[in-house]
Amino acid sequence: MIGKIDDFDGTADKAQRWISSTNLHFDINDTIYNSDKKKVYVALSYMKEGNAASWSEAKMTKYKEKNAYPTWADFMKTFTTSFRTANIKGTASAALMKMKMEQGENAVAFNSRFMLDAGKSSINNPSFAGHSPERNYSPSKTG
């Protein structure tokens, strides 16, 4: 068997990476994972923590009780609806606009929260901030 599927804890911004790792793993190991049932059950086994763990348990129980399982495509649709935030950049940008320093929060903690959302929103990307190498200058230099 080649590669490994990433563990998934239910965090929305990790969902796309998890989807990519499962698809890659199943594609590379297509002789082993040659049925929807195998793909679904193996994928569920990599949801061990957070919201994903309880979601996985509920799905596994449901499939076993009904002695039925979804197609891989249907499973991925359900997964995407449950965990993936459609607009991570937009959600992060909106959070930045409402962000305030919490009572008792220090500057380092606030900056960490800010940088996390700024990274998700791409607002810290120099091309969005109007920066370019040509515009960089040092005020101490005269010329």
C-alpha cells in the first residue's frame, strides 16, 4: 500500500486537504480499494477526533444497521455538506471585519487570531495589500 490518508478532526479548513489525501490514496491503491464500501469504511476510520469522530461513529452505525452503504460519490457529497466551508476566504474576511481584542487578551494572542484569519482570507498576501518590490524603499536612504 502506498501513501497514507490524513487524519481528520472535523475542522472545516482541513476538509479539502483530507479529501485530496483520500482521493490520492484510493487512486494510487486502486487494486486494494476497488469498491465503494471499502473506500467509505476506510475513510471513516481516519476520522478519530473532534466532530469528525462522532460523525464517523454515527455513519458507521447507520450503515451497519441498514447493511447498506453509500457510493463513494454520495459519501463525499455528505461529507462536504457536513464539514467543508464553501467560502473559507469570505468567512475569514468577515471575521476580520468584526474582530476585536477580547477582555484580558494580550496582543500576542490577538495577533495570532488575526494572522490566522488573515491567512485564510488572503488579505496578508502582498499583492492584495498594494505592496510590490518596486515600491519598497528605505526612508533613511537619500538619493
